[in-house]
Amino acid sequence: MQIARTIPELRKCLGGQRRAAFVPTMGNLHDGHLSLVEKARTLGDLSVASIFVNRLQFLPHEDFDTYPRTWESDCEKLRAAGCDVLFAPDEKALYPEPQTCKVQPDPALADILEGHFRPGFFTGVCTVVMKLFACVQPQFAVFGKKDYQQLMVIRHMVRQFALPIDVVGVETHRAEDGLALSTRNGYLGKDERVEARQLSQTLRSAAQAVRDGERDFAAIEARAVVALSARGWKPDYVALRRQSDLQAPVAGDPLVVLAAARLGNTRLIDNLEID
Ligand code: PAF
């Protein structure tokens, strides 16, 4: 695996490569990330991953400073996964001057759900992803469905800017008890880790209610919030939305149920498509 620390180094590694498949990450890699690399390897001639903890997508009170940085083990995992090129710039290399030019995603998609509770989050994500796309110039970009709204915001950005990139979504990787793999799971204490499975179980119950024909979506959402709260969670939202645009559902739309909730000091998100 070649490692590039700067944009010129990356360009050298890529050479004239036309069919790169790209997996952007913030590091602290787990099997979910590695499944994205695996997918990337099936798509392009060259798999490229990036590790960059992007300050722009963290609010001042969030965990930018403490976000786990696990360089050695990340490199080992990427090597073992067969990644060809790792782009790992430091802040100076990616943002040599203040990044005042930003990508403002469509508020209809980016200011709801995660964007409502983390204002500016998707501007930070889109700005860094656009910049990483400019550096890597991939033909494919692979993102996890775990960050469902992020995937939709990026797909929309790529479409609106006519970027010549196929955005590919990969199913959420889950632990045996159903917990979606996430870097932030590492913040959970032992008891919290056991309790954390309730988030996916709550989503499964909500999805089952829809499959069983219940159509009072507000009641299903409220029940899920009450159930989590009763167990000591602090839910930000449990929302049934259309898969196509994350807006409120109309009869017959394929739906997704999304949730964000805090367990102790750890904020977890998850979602489930309802087929
Ligand atoms: O999903 C993530 O890890 C980040 O939001 C991303 C896409 C790497 C941008 O920093």
C-alpha cells in the first residue's frame, strides 16, 4: 500500500489512473470501513482510502480533539484489506489556508434530522468530500448506509455538480447483537455496550409496525422515543421518512426509519430501510 501525505504525493501515486474507487474515512477503522474497501476493490482498478479527521464537521462542543486516532492499526487493517493507496493528509496539507470556500448542501436535505441537531455538519462533510474528490478524482466513491443521510446528501451534491463519480452505498455492518458498527461505539462503557443493542431493536420494532400495516407514523415514532427514554436513553429523534428524499412519507413510498439517541455521553445513530 502506498501512503500519500500531501496532494502532490497523492497525484504521484495515482499517476494517470482513471478508475480509482475511493473510500473516505476519519480513521479508527472497523469491519464496517473494511467492507467499504472490499467493495471498492470490486469496482475500480485501484482502491484508494483516505484518513482525515475533518475539523469542519465538528461543532465546538463535539469530540474533534478526542476522536480516536489509531494510525498504526488503521494502516495494518488497510494493508490486510488490500487497499492500494492511502491518502492521509494532515490539516496543513488539506487546508493550507482557512477553507473559506465551502459547499452548502440543499437545506431541505441537510438541515433536517442530523443537520437539525448538528447545524453545519453537512456543510463540513460536503466541503471535505468535495475537496477529497478533487484530490483523488475517483470514478467510484463508496459510503456506508449507516450514515444514511450523509450518503443522500453526497449523492445529491454529486448530481447537482455533475461530478463524474458513481456513489455506491454499502449495507451497514452490525455486531452480532445488531449494534451498527461505529467508531463512537468505542466510547461506550461495558453496561452501555450491552444496552446499545436497544437502538437497532427499537428500529426493528418500528419497521415491523409499518410492515404490519400501522399507518400512524407519528404514533410509531413517539412509541420508539418513549421506549428508549424509559431505558435511560436521550433520543434526538426517531423518524419514519421516505427513502427517496427523507421527507415525511406519503402512502406507498418506500420508507426508512432513522434514529439518533444519546446513551450516557455517547451519541449513536442508526437506520433501517423498510422493504
Ligand atoms: O463518514 C465519515 O467518516 C465522514 O463524514 C467522511 C465522509 C469521511 C467525511 O469526513
